[in-house]
Amino acid sequence: MTTRAATAAAICAAVLLTGTACTSGDDGPKTSAKKSAPATPTPTVSAEPADDAVEDRPYADTVSKAPQIDRKTIASFANGQFGRAIPFKGGLHKGTLGIALNCEGKGTVKVEVPDLGMSFVEECADGKVATIYNEMEISDPDPDAYVQIMGTSGVRWSISAGQ
């Protein structure tokens, strides 16, 4: 084996150990590394349902029970105050993620799914339960995803998420 051939073989071996492979074509090294999801997915947000639709949804008028949604519930909490992180039971799967939030009291509630870049804020008022429902398409499963809720002082909230 010539010095040139030995050097080429050593370079190819080193490249293979770093996750790429040599080819005889002009395309250069090929990588087998897993591609990551885009850093900022685009959420699809639905408008708040009409008043009569909210009336038909169970627990749309209370924060003492988690709102019911038309999906398998993977996270829920009722009578919340201030902040809380709630893991999605079983993680997120491909498909639509729906999140329903009820809040009451003067202030705001921010809902965030950090791993997806999804967030929204709801204005809340004294003596009236505000309701919002948002959806987002999930293209990459995430077993460790969670929803973060942050309410201002004096605000109570309930939330449900489902897929």
C-alpha cells in the first residue's frame, strides 16, 4: 500500500467515525445525521368560538373544573393560580394539539408550549370567565413536551390540552 493510499484510507476511517461517509463521486461527504425540527414552527390558531358554542362546551363557565375538549386529554388542571408547568401525558404525537383555557379575575394568563414555540395570552376580567381555544399541528413527536401557564396575581385559571 502506498503512502497516498494509506493516508486516504485513514482519512476515510476518521470521517466514518464522525458520522459521514466517503464516496467516489464529486458530491463530497454524505451525512447520516438526524435532521432536527424547524426552530420556529408556525401555529395554527383558531378564533374564539361564538358565544353559543362556548355555552355548549362543558365547564366553559368555570375555573374550578378543567374545560372539556373534543380530543383525548393529555394535560389538565383546574383552579390554578400564578404559574405551573404541566407535562403532556404520553408526550406529543403527530397530529393536532388543542388547548382550552378558562380564566377569571382582573389580569392575564399566558399559555406557552416552549418546545413548539407556541404561546398565547388571554385577558381575564373580574366576575366573568374568559374562554379561549387554540390548535396547532404537530409534525414531530416530543415525549418530553409540556405546557407552561403563567397568571398574574388575582387571576384563577383552568386548562385542558388534548390530541
